[in-house]
Amino acid sequence: MPVYTVHAPPSDGDERGAAPDRFVFVRDGFYVWAFVFGPLWLLTRRLWLALLGYLAVSVAAAVALSALGVASGPRFLVLLLIAMLLGLEAGSLWRWTLRRRGWRQLDVVIGEDLPAAERRFFDRWSGRQGTAMSFSLPIDRGAPPPTRSMPLPASSIHGDIVGSFPRPGGLR
């Protein structure tokens, strides 16, 4: 099941005072559209620094491989790997940008799809199912159970086996 992180815009009050219609749910996992249309995906999410980094790495790799005289097949493979990396790390780049802009991560939610994750989060957030993160103090269960001191068996029971080991606190 997909895992989503929930982010709230910067506000002066607590998280319950934030506008819930502005919350952003960022899915953890591979972003196909970021892989296929990398720069456009970054533009639509307004990830300016990530876009600059992606373009800089792509152009630098293409120029370096051209200068080394690498054929077009391996150059395409390198650019494909860079696009694959963007698809894998798109969610992390989005979270990083939100954090840099002052957004707060409120919760981590698991849901079959985005609407299910939203329902689960808002049920917890509104207090119908408790708090988003619950904590209870440990219960004092008293002292550990008593121990019994048991005498060692006489050497006549198991003769040579038990008698061959030294007794605790003394000699044989």
C-alpha cells in the first residue's frame, strides 16, 4: 500500500489552526510522470532548485560524454539513468522543497489511494479516532518475580557427570 506524508503550510498557530484544504499529500515511491517528463513535472510542482540541478546534471553528463567521444547509445543510457533517478527521488525532492519553504510534516499515512489516505488522515486529525501519534507511559508492574535457590543434586544421582563440574563458590 502506498505511504503518504502530509504537509501543512507555514502558520503562526498550531496544526489545527492550519487550513486543511491547503495540506499536501506526497506519495512515497516511483513517480512515472517525473521519469517520463522530468523538467515539466518539476515545473508543475514549482521545484525550481531541483529543476536547475536536474538540468545541470543532464547537460554536464551530455557534454562530458560527447567530449569523451562516447557513442550515442551509451549517452542515451546515461540520460535514461538520470531520468530514472529523478523518478525514484521525486517524492524526496518534493518533501525537501516543502521543508525548505517552511512547511511542516504533520503525519505519515498509509492508504490504498490518495482519497483513502486523506480520509484516514482527516479522521485522525479531527480527533474522531484519537491523536495522530499516541503515547502512553509504561505501566509499573512491580518487582521482578522471586527466584528460588535450588540445591544442586547429589553426585550419587548422576555420579560422574554432575560431580565432574565444580560447584559455584567452592572447590570440587
